[in-house]
Amino acid sequence: MPELPEVETIARGLRPNLLGRTILSADLRWARTLAAPSARKFREQIQGQQIVEVGRRAKYLSLRLTDFYLFIHLRMSGDLYIKEGDAAPEKHDRLILTVSPLPLGEGQGVRENKLVFNDTRKFGRVWLTANPDEVLGGLGPEPFSDEFTPQWLYENLHARHRQLKPLLLDQSFLAGLGNIYTDEALHMAKLHPQAASDSLKRKQAQALHAAIRAVLSEGIRRNGASIDWVYRGGEFQNYFRVYDRDGQPCPVCGTLIQRLVVGQRGTHICRRCQKNGAGV
């Protein structure tokens, strides 16, 4: 599933081609892709809306329109891209939004684009709403927000008694982390994924805060990780510390990376760097 860096990369790639364009029509090719509103209402409301802003919140792609917000969650296999001209829809295209033409050079006419949501496994979802809290209201803070400070992290880790990795994956606690970047951040911070959240010392919380921001920043800088057909062009997978490196040496101490299951999620650790801490 795309995590914060992958979604941010997609948003940055779409932004120059979508800002200021008007949505002319919507072709909903699989009804369950649309979480809300109804298909009829969606087509009526989105037609004629101008795209004012293209961004991201947690793992959601966010398009602010004239009167509404369009949110897209890619889930396991979703992809969002611009298709030029009148190319025929592909097999797994679930939603196609035709946007107003982009003027070309003199004598070249105009270019009509389509914003295509392609989703092989059909897990992705789309929302159109006038109230963003209907979709995003339950999310925790962004890792790069002013709210997310070392002090905030320390206090909120101690406000709960949960294993560290499942808590970090909880989008209502902190928004945007997934399996890859949680494993990477915990290794960088030298914390065991099964440690009790309320067992961390203040310096450990500070180290975790710094590690979360560091691995996400590096992931964005390298355009995310290309580990499935949905991730295009990223190279962060070439710089993983532990994720998906079972049996390979730890880049810090040389101990072989091990895979275990934490909270029903495959997890990669160095048992020397990430020793069992208090409360495991």
C-alpha cells in the first residue's frame, strides 16, 4: 500500500497538470470505487468544478475543488495518472475524469486530458464532499506538522499502553506511516517494534520523532519505494535499512536482519540494534 512518501510523490507529479483545470465529466466504471456520494450525485456535483489545489493528507490524495473536496485512497493497488487524448480506457480503470484542455503552442491546438484512477484489486476508494472532516476527521497529526513535536510524541506514547509498531501504524494516532517506513524508523531509533509505548524514555521518544521525519523525508526525496507495480519510478527500496531484507546484514552492526510478525504485519528488525526493551 502506498504510504506518505509515495502519495506525496504522486500529488507532486499531478499538480502542474491539474491546477486551474475544470472537470468536464466523470466516467465511473466500477460503482463501488465511489464511497460517497451516490453515483448520480457525484456526476452532477463534480461537473464544472475547478481544481484549486492538489495535495495530500496522510495516505489520501486531496483535490480541493471550487465547492467540494475530492479524496482518493489508493489502498493496495490504486494508481492515479494523467492520460492524454482519446485513448481507450484500460481494463482496470475505475474512474476517469475528463478535464478542460491545456493550451499548447501556436498552431498546435489544445490537449484534452483525463485523470484516471486505475485499481487492479478494487480496494481503492473515492469521496466527494463539502466537509473534509467527514473523511479525514479521525486522522492523527501529520509527521511534518507543527503539532507533531517530540514532547507531543512522548506524552501520547505514554497516554497509551500498546505495542510500539501497531500504535505507529494506527492512522488515528499518527497519519501517514505504513509498514515500510515504520520498520525503517524503528530501526533508526533503535527501538523494538514490540516495546510498550509507555515504556519509552524521553530520549527514546526524541530519537523516534527524529527517525520518523528522517525516513519519510528520504522517502520523498527518492520519490518513494518501487516495490510493486503500483509504485512508479521510486528508488527508496535501494536504501532500505531493514525492510524486506530478511537474512541480509544490518547496515549498522552486520547482524542478519530477521523477519517476525507484529500485530499481524510482517516486520523486519535487527535483534542487536533493536533489543527487547521494557514492557515487551
